Amino acid sequence: MAKDLENKIIREIGTLSTSSGGWDKMLTLNSWNGAEQKYDLRSWNIDRDRCGKGVTMTKDELVALYKILQTEFGDC
């Protein structure tokens, strides 16, 4: 049986898109199971009580991703 996960959205940073079903793909600052806050990219329902699969990153990982995106896309 899967372990229940406790999630607390500390801050909603931004929404990338919204699906036709109303789920928002968002970048948030989260704490999972009371652990250290990390950045999180995943889809959330409107009530923010259900989520899809996503990616969780530390600040250093997010900064590295930012630099990669700057190299790939420049100043769009």
C-alpha cells in the first residue's frame, strides 16, 4: 500500500497552462511530509488537494535549469 503524502503549498509562483479539465500546471514552493521546502512543477486541481506526477527541485537545481533554458532560448 502506498504511503500517504502530506503536502503543503507554501507559495504558488506561477501557472504555465490550464488543461480543458481545469487542472493548472504550476510552479510552486512546497513542503512534502514536513521536509525542507522545494520547488515543484506539476498539475494541480482547482482545490489544490489533488495533483499529478511532477518534478521536485532544490533551489540549486532550479537555478541550473534556468541557466540551461537561457542557453537554449536566449532572451525570448
